[in-house]
Amino acid sequence: MTITTQHPLARVQHVCRLRKFVVGMLCLVSIQSWAWNATGHREVVAVAWSALTPQTQAAIGSLLHDQRLIPNLQQLSAQDAWMATAPWPDELRDQAEPKGANVPAPRSTQQWLARARTGEGTRRWHFADRNIAKPFHHQSAHGLLEEALTEQIRLLSDPTLSHQDRAVALAWVSHLVADAHQPLHTASRFDPLDPGQLDAGGNMVTVLDAGRRPPEPLSLHRWWDELPGHARPGTPRFEKETARLLNQAQQIRDAEIQTPPLLWIEESFNIARDQVYPGLVPDPEKPGAFLIRQDYWLEGRDITRARIALAARRLANIVARALIDLN
């Protein structure tokens, strides 16, 4: 009997082809994922709301109730309306353009306003990936998160704009502040099975979480997006978690709040470099995939809570300053 032994290089090539097919299928879903998921975005707003004065809360309500572009807000309380805007930029983006659009930054205020209203050309606004193998400040970002967030803060603060345009800016600021605090919206690493190719913020990394039922494969990026869990505002689970986050947010020092967006992105990059990627354990049965162990999940949950609480305090600070003319 003749036994045919596969050449090691051929085996690696086969694994790479198989892995690319699996990851490609995963990315059809995971690349649409939200930084944190909708629950995480709403938690950021819910905690930020508690840090605002009644005057600023009333200004938020006025902006959101006067506008007609963001749907289904008119019958909601000011707090609920603000929470409802948090996932809207992702929904708008996905309705407006195909995946993978590589559109440069707007060149004028009118272009920023138009894209914020329609979602067209906004896919790169949600991330600012840098290669974790290089120093943060020695490379440019793959994405426009810093530019988009800075510009939307400026628009939110502009008293010459209409309430509708400022309401749209409020939705974008609320969303992008949260994006900047999700580690995998700020960092990528080289794919060990595809040298020279970055993994798109973990979208090209397959993980298996034994704690999920069933433990189906999903991308590392989506796994981190889903860490806030799934709870709707008004439910006991949502209220319990936001109370925990509010308590955590109240422990944050003022010096950590009054910092620029680039520093938030650098913080997230450092977390990805030092904790997100190093904690992955290769799956011995599935080459190219990684296992999610309980200790990794616990650390990820703690990181998520800390980043959401910090994002909330920073969001409240931005909004309070931006809406001072409406108080």
C-alpha cells in the first residue's frame, strides 16, 4: 500500500484557502457589526444622560424632537430619543452604500453635513485602525474616526446650524465616541497565515467561544462588539447594568474626561495591543482559529465595562459644552 504524505507547504496553503473561505463567510455578517452592539451604544448614552444637568437634557430633547430625519423619535422621552439615535449611524451607513466603500474624507462643511444625513461615504468614519506591531504615533490610521468625530463635535457646537443638523451631529457624536472606545475599532495586526495582510480590526480572525450555545465560529471583532450582551432599555437587565456602569463612571477622575479624541483612540489601541490580541489561544483542532477561554471572557467583560463608562463620561462632557447656547 502506498501512503501519500502531503508536503507541509501544500498543507499550509490548503489551510489558508479553507480559512479564507470560512472567514469570508463570517465577514458577510461580522463586518456589519456595531462597535459595541446596539446595547453597548445605548448604555453609553444612558450613563451620559445621568451626568448632564436638567438644562442640557432639555436641550437634547429640543433638538431631537424638532428634527424629522432620524425616525421614530417624536413620541419618546428626551432620554429614550437620545438612546434611540445611538445605533442610527450604523443603520444609515449600511442602507446607504455597499460594503468596502473607500471614500476619502469630506472637504467642506456642506459635504460633512450631507454625508452625515445620508450615510453615504461614512463607512471609514467608524474606525481608525493602526498596526499593533508599530508605534501608535509613527503611522497613519486606516480609517477616518478621529477626523469624523472631531468634525461632528464642531457641527454639534455650531449655533448657526439648524436643530435638525445639530440633532444629526448629536447622533454621530454619540455613536463615534463609543466607537473610539472599542479596542478593535482602532487596531489591527498582521495575519500570521497571510503575511503582509492586516486583519481589519479582528474581522479576519476566527474565534470559537465555548460559552456560546452553540459555539459557532465568529470573528474576533464581532465577539468584542457583542460583549455588552443584548438588553433593551426599560428591561431589568438593562437597568441593572446601566446602574453598575453609572457607579463605575462616577469613580472616573476629571483629568481622564477632558482629553482629546486622539488620546481615546490611542488608549483603545494600547488595549488591543497589550490585552485583546495577546490573550488569544490557538485552537489545536482548527488551524488559524482561536479559542475564547473563561479568563479571556472575564477580562473582556471588565475592559468593556470600563471603556463604556469612560466613553459615557466623555460624551456627557462634550455634549454639555456643545449645547451651552441652548441652556
